[in-house]
Amino acid sequence: MRNRDLAVHNYKRFCALDGSDYIASEFALETILKIIKKFNVNTILELGLGIGSISDTVLKYSKKDNKKISYVGTEKNEFCLNALKKNIIDYDDIELYAELNQIKNNKFDLIIIDGYDDTLIEIVAFCKKNTIIFIEGDRKGQTETVREIFPKSKYVNVISLNKNKPYVHGYSPTSHYVGGGQLIFTKPTFKMNIFWFLQKSITYVKNKIRIFKSA
């Protein structure tokens, strides 16, 4: 199964579950898998696991590609905690904490921010030299905060030209574009700079197409 097919298939599955109102889109899931593969990500921290759509997708990818990924996440909402146990097939593979400050002596290749409401300044302690940060959706406040924390970072808003499908929660015929995410390279390597430039170019073209289609 291709990563894109895995993202779409798992997104459809989670759309049918309770609490699916704000899960990451299939495009965001596909983007995360692309980052993991492109930059050989082995350690992941997700702030705000929700009902588990991202973590379940990543763990299925790791099993499919026989790639060992250490997955750590935070969540304290009681509904979500109960949902995680039911929704994530490899639930026992997640190191789960209620608060970020409970995680000790650990740094991550990739940090995913998905609905996390607490202060973000603490994430510095969990970053390696070249940690990648992915903020799911259009969270401008959190994006600005992270960019202020890492003033020398490279940032790009990754977007899609796909519209929401009928299986999406709250779908209507006047469907919006599928949600994307905010990609931040805290201290980019040469390879990361090339990837960032390519994504900036793609986003620029996609924005032009969106404007043209809406005219």
C-alpha cells in the first residue's frame, strides 16, 4: 500500500469514529508520512494525540515499511484517552503522558502539534539540532510562537488543491479545500533547505491556482 493510500484509508476510518470533528486531514497525514520517509525520522513527539488519527497512521506506516519509530504523545482529555485505547491498533507502542513536563531526557526528530493548548516554549528542551516541527491545520498563533522560539528556522504552509470528500465530518456541497499544515525546520540542513524551497514553490503555485479557480 502506498503512503498516500494509507493516509486516505486511515482518514476514512477515523472520519466514522466519535470525536472526528477536528482530526488531521488525509493530506496532512500524507505529508507527515512523507516527512518521516524523506528525513529518516525515528523519534516522534505528538502534542495532543486527540482520538489517534495521526499516531495510528504513523504506526501502521512503521509496520508496513518495517521501520522502528519511537512514538511519544501527550493527552489529558478523558474522552480522548478512552478513544485512543479503542482506535489505535498498536496502542501499546505509544509512550503516553498527560503533560509535556512529565517527559524526561528525550529529544525528537519530529514534533507534531495537534490541538495542544499549553505553552510551547517548553518544546525547546525536546528538540535535537535539526528537529522538524509540523503544526496540523491552520494554527496561526502557534505557528507564530514556534517561529519566535526558533528565529532562524525555515517555514512553509503546505496546502492541497483537493476539496473535502463526502465522508468528511460536516461535509456540504460547497466543500472547502482539504486542510494542510505548517512545516517548520528549526535548523535546516542542506537537504531540508532544498525540500523547504520546493514546498514553498509548490505552495505558491497552488495558491495561484486557488485564486484562479475562485475568480
